Amino acid sequence: MVREQIEQRGIKDPRVLEAMRRVPREVFVPEEARSQACNDGPVLIGDGQTISQPFIVAFMSAAARVGTGDKVLEIGTGSGYQSAVLAALGAQVFSVEIRPQLAERARRTIERTGYGEVRVKVGDGWRGWPEEAPFDAILVTAAPDAVPDALLEQLRVGGRLVVPIGTGTQVLVRLTRTASGADRESLLSVRFVPMIGEPDRPRP
């Protein structure tokens, strides 16, 4: 999976590649779907949600430039797989999931696989996790139609926010917090489920 779907498509960060090799993707999908776990595509995990394809998980992890000891916020825990990959990179992970059943299932799976540096809570991702801010990086695994102000404000200066933006056609963007705002880069065309919850003051 790592060699054919990730490395050959341009992901070269050795830490990301090793984290992807270490985390057992198959335990994060429903038992009946485990034969599809390493397919080059998303897999349904229940509640109409999916686990992102391996390449996208690796791409977002690399784009966030996660370092050992970094404090990372994830919006959209889903299966817990991206959380575990971030923890395998040495990050302290805080993950917010709006669906209680998914949050509890992900929490149990993460505990079973031994990634203790992940905290999961049920909440509205538009609001982030202000009690734990500031963060070195924030990854969003659902698509808002504009950058949530609250998430950008919870980044430290120099921190990176990686988020898919748009409805229908989406673009994965990376915003790097500066003293006066944020630098924005468009990275990749993507397709994520819409981000639900209550939007804050959208930023164009």
C-alpha cells in the first residue's frame, strides 16, 4: 500500500511513510470491509462517513509538517485512523468528532492499537478545541465552504492549518499563521464529506 499508492505518487517524507507502515489500517474499518482496507479509495465506516484513501491521509500528514512533540488538532475523528497516524509521527493529538457513536468507536480502536497520545471528544468542529490551543498544526477531514475563523485563531504563529474548502469541487489548502494573518497555498483537488455543525464567521 505504502509503496504503490503513496511513495510512487510523490510522498517522500520518510517519517510519514514509516507512520503509514506502522499503523494497521485494517483495524480502523468495519470487519465486513477489512478486505477493502488498503484499497486506493475511501471506505465506508458507518453513519454515511468514510475513512479517507491512504494517499490523502499521507498527503495531509506531510502537508501539515507534523514534528515530534507537536500539539495537533484534528477535526473529524471518523475512524480514528488519521489520529493514529499523527500519533505515530510523535504528535500529541486532540481530535473532535461531532457524531458520538463514531467518537466512541474511534476512541476504543485507538486505545486498542496503543496510541495513547490521542484524546477524542464529541463536539462541533467549527469551534475547535479552544481550551487546548494554541496548536502547531490543525487537520480538517471534512469540507467547510470557507475557512473557519476559530480554527485559524487556535493556531500558534507558524502553525499550519490543512483543510479542504468548497462544496462539490473542493481544494485542499494549507494556511500558515503569521503575526498579521495567514499565508494560503492551494495544494490538491479533493473530495470530502461536507463539514457539519454550526459555522462561525466564515473567512473568504
